[in-house]
Amino acid sequence: MADAGEPLLEHILQAGICSMDDIEGSRNLLGILDDPEKSGEIRNVERKMKALSDAARLRIFLLISRGEKCVCEIEYLFQMPQPTVSRNLGILENSGLIRKRKNGKWAYYSIKDLNFGEFVKRTCGVE
């Protein structure tokens, strides 16, 4: 049962907030999440979510999720200067959310991780 040195655990168990089985299951999950391979996957998701924490980048990402877009189209639609658009696209690209394709002097962006893109669209109610 609970160790006498763990008053919070004792309180949780006595109050019936959860069971020792719940706590052990959660402890096992934390062990899995601490695995170096899983930690890398978690950092990747964290990096993607951090990139989308800016409203402008989230909106740009949602636009690109509808299909490949040229930088000039994004500039026009968002009425943003080219350096601002490029900076935001660079953050999205470095996070692994989008990829760039060059065609002469033009750059086109598309979603790199389609599953994550679908998750973001569903979460934002944009289908």
C-alpha cells in the first residue's frame, strides 16, 4: 500500500480519488513515456504544437492543409510582408509540419505530416 513517507498518496487512496491499480497503471505509462525513443516522439509533437501556438502560423498551416500554396499566395491572402510570411513558414518547416518545394524562384509549401494535419483540422473544426 502507500508508503508512510507519501502523505499525498495516502490522502488520495483514503479519499477514494483513485486506486493503487490506477496509480500503478499511470506509473507504468510514465515509464514507457520516459523511454528514449518515446521521448523523441514526444519532443517532435511538442515542437509541432509549439509552432502552431501562434495564431498566424496556425492559420497559415490550416490554409496549407487545403493544398500546396505558394509563398506569394500566402502573402496576398494574409496581407503580410514577405519576410513575415517566410519567417512563419520557416518555423513551420523546422518543426516538421510542412515541406518546401522549389520551382525556379518560387517556393511552394505543403503538409509534411498528413495525420497531424488532419488532427489539427479536426481540432479547429476545419474540414
